[in-house]
Amino acid sequence: MAKDKKMSFNATWSMAVGGMVGGGIFSVLGVIIGIAGQWAWLSFVLAGFTALISAHSYSQLSIKYKKSGGAFTFLNEIDHEGIAGSLSWLLILGYILTMSVYAFTFGHYVSYIFDLGSWFPRILAFSIIAVLALVNLRGVGDLSRVEIITVWGKLFILLGLSIFGILDWNPEQLTSGIEMKSASNAIVGAATIFMAYEGFQLLSYDYEDIKEPEKTLPRATISAVIAVIGIYILVALGATMLVGAETLIQEKEVALAIAGKQAFGIAGLILVTIAATFSTASAINATLFSTGRLMETVAKKKDLPQLFVKENQANIPFYAILIIAALAAILATLGSLDVLVSAASLIFLVTFGIVNYIGFLQKIKYRVLSFLGAIACLIAIVLSSYEQLKSNPIPLIVMVSLILLVLIGRPYLMKKING
């Protein structure tokens, strides 16, 4: 990127906030209230602190190596190419799951307005991924400038909705229709919805495109995570006080649309739906674009088949985009919100835990924080796995099997492919 076109602090901050809020709060609010009840806001705080430490580790490691690439680059720099290859596969799986969550949410918010039957959200979820895959293949997938402009609109709608609910202070609504939860449920909840903070780490892929990255990257990512923690707390309290916990759990796929309608009638419903659909669509687009490039980079290192290096006339990794989109569309069409959110959160907890541990080993600034972040991720992984094992063990068993297959089988498979 030309020097005069590099991202400023405002652009970098907006990209980080947009990456997290893009689909996060629209997807997980009803899920977290179902787990933590009146302590949902605390779940966002706990997950946010872990994300905050992880943001510190990501930014300091990016500064140390002065390269784009995130966790894959960090591991290669410390001569752990094999682990880097395996982690890259997990990351790609995590991004595919995240896109499926965003598409699932997109489908349900749009469908809520038209009410055309239970099949319609699935069709919409599949369709939005297909459309955005075509957009990416034409070489216009990087819409970062548009996302920077619109992130403030999304924040305005979310803040307006939450402040309206908080001004109508009614704490009884936090447990309306449900049993009161123990504060310990907030810890389990934090582990389950960790994907709501996924997004800031994408900036580590753009290190070389940031103006004065040594100053801008840590300031932008850390302040962005702090801002998002605040937004999530306000939304968790405000939206629940507007419509009650039971309603948000029952309508978890469109929780904020319900709150918007309660606050401002049809106008509120339309505003929130527009914000949700644009947020999730732009998040799918950005994630698809970045993941395609990640697969291409990994394939060039011979940690993925060379098929994924092939580009079309628009210089887009053709097969990478197609396969990512196909897998995400299938998951969005067949999966449930709870399972997809939990699975994506588990992948990013593993990734962020590894990055924090690398930060500790590489003695980055305030390395003790990185150590605490790694421990927090490990605890969250155990709690999330335990919760899934109790409630719905089959998806967890499949996910753990995939992780083990990647860690153990990937080196053998790539050795065979590469000859």
C-alpha cells in the first residue's frame, strides 16, 4: 500500500471495532443470556479482559517481527513451522465457522421482517455467502473504506438502543421469565461467546498497511477492545431491560430486532435489522477476503495444497474462496446458533491462548499479562468444553476430532501431497 494511503489511527480503530461488532453482538446476545441470565454483562467483561490481553500480545508480537501474518507468522518466526501449519488450518476452520454464524444471523434478521417460514432464513444464509463469494471473485472483496464509514452508524444504533433501555431502568427484566443464575455462570458464558471479540486480530494481517504501526497498532487495538467491552455491557443490560430475559432467549436468533421494536416500534425494528444485516454481510465479506488470502499464504509455504495458490484474472485465490464459501454455506444452512457460536469460540480460544503463550516466551512488554491471558484461555477452553459436553456432546466430539486430525494428520497428509 502506498505510504499516503496507509491506515491512520482512526481507520485502524474503526476496522478493529467493526471486526468485533460486525456480527458478534447480533449473534450472541440471546445465547449468553440463556447461559448467564442476569450476569450476561459480566460474561462480556470477563471475555473482554481475555481479549484485551490477547490484543496486547498480538500487537506486541507484530511490532517485534514487523511483519503481517498474525499467529502463522509468529510461529514461523520462532521456528515452529509444523505447529504454524496446523494452527493455520485451525484458524481457517474458525473463520469458516464464524462466517456461518454471521450468515445464520443475517438470514434470521431479514426473515423476521418477511416471515416466510422456517426454511427462508436458511435460504438467505446460503444466498448471502454465495453472493459475497462472487463479489470476492471479481476482485472487489476488500471494502474496508466502506466498513470504516459505516461502523459509526452501527455503533450509534446499538448505543441508542441500549441507552434507551437503561434510562427505563427495570432490573427485574434481567431475570424475567427465567431462574436467577449463579455468578459462576458468567465464567462459563464468557467462554461460550468468546467469538464476539474475534476480529481485532485481523489487523495483524495488515501490519505493513498501517501508518506508524509501532504506535498505532497497540493503541488502536487495545482502545477498540475497551470500547467494545463497554458497548456489549450497555447492550446486554439495555436490551434485556427493554423486553425481558425470557423473550431474548426464545428469540435469540433475532434478539436485538425484538429490542429495537420494543423501543422504537417499526422504525426501531427496521433500523436494527438494517444494522444487523449490513454488519453481518460486511463481516462475511471481510472474513472471506482475509481467509482466502490466508489460505493462499499458507499454501505458498506448502502447508496447504498448491491448488489454493491459483489466482483468477482479478488476482483472487479462486479455489480458496470457493471452498471457504461452500463450507460456510453448508454449516450456516444445517447448523444451530448455539453450536456454531460455541464451536467458533473454542477455535479462537485455542488460537489466542497460543499467541499469548508465544508472547510470554518471547518476553514482549508486560509478558506476565500474556501468561495470564494464556491461562485464562486454557480455563475458558476447559469450561466451554465441559458445558458443551453436558448440553450437546456430539458437536464437541466432532470439533475435538477435527482438531486432533489437524494436529496429528496434517503433517502426514501434506508430506504425501508435496511428495
